[in-house]
Amino acid sequence: MTITFKCITGKEISPYLDKIAALRMRVFRDFPYLYEGSASYEQRYLATYARSPGSLFVLALDRDRVVGAATGIPMADETPEFRAPFEQADWDPDTIFYFGESVLLPAYRGQGIGVAFFDHREAHARAKGFRYTVFCAVVRDTDHPARPHDYKPLDDFWRNRGYARMPGLQTHYSWTDVGAQQPSPKLMQFWAKGLAIAD
């Protein structure tokens, strides 16, 4: 198979929003996110990115089919709940480009697409003069009953991309787990990387 990448900013993503929403709900349903998903939440979440002229969507295409997507947005354009942990830790939101997610269908993993997602977003952030790229990941107990026996965390992959876990920089986001009736707060850990900016 031949995968091509398409980079889109801001409102240009509108024709793809439904496909990205469906992909997010499919991929995040698996451990560790166990995200039940809802169309109404996806619309609100993705609208924040579509409104930002500085946002970036990296689409992985198998012919015309969207099989993966990665997003990013200037932290200053994010919602208050996403900005708050950084503002409370005295980080300047104007220096940060936030990576929203990387989602990829299982059949396409292990082919370097995840690395390309990071490369495209970092290049965009660097070109726009941001000093840091950051993302967050859910923290689940190692003995969580839904954890597959062969589950392998992505920590080593992220470290190989130059990211470090930021001690004390955490927050909580709520969503409904698969099989649950109500949303519950999840601990989220932030990771960050400093970018080399050319003069």
C-alpha cells in the first residue's frame, strides 16, 4: 500500500471533519482511552481546531480513504481547560504548539506513519516560531482490568522522538468509558519537547 500525507490548516479541514471524528471514536475506543465517544462532543472538540488559522491537520490517505490523522494547534487558541495547566505553571501559551492527537487504524501501524505525524507537526510549529511542542496522554493503572496482556505503552516511542514527561504538569479530563453510564475524570500527563529555531 502507498500512503500519502495531506497537511491542511484551519477551516480547510471542514470537508474531512466527519471522517476525523469517526476515526477518533474508532481508535480511542481501545485501551488506554476506552473512549465511548459521541458525535456532539466530536463536533465541539474539532470546531476549536477548525476555527484556529494556525491549526494543522495531517491526514494519512490510502488513496482517498482517511486511515490516520494528527492534529495540532497554537496553545493560545486552545480552550481554557487545555491552557490552564500551563498558565498555572508559568508557561507562556504563545510559545507552545499543542499536539491534539495521533490516530491511526491498526492495519496501518508499524510503517513509520506515526513518526511522520510528529515530523510534519514539528516542522509546522518550527516554521511558525514556536519554542515547544507538547501533548498529553492518559494515565491508567498497570492492573486496569481492560488492559490487554500484550499492551505496550508508547513512552519509548515518544522518548525516541525527543519528548520528556514533565513532572508535575498534569491535568484531568473527563469522558465516558466504554460500558460506563457517566463521564469520569482521567489523569492526563503532559510531555514536551524544545524546538531548535533557526535565526
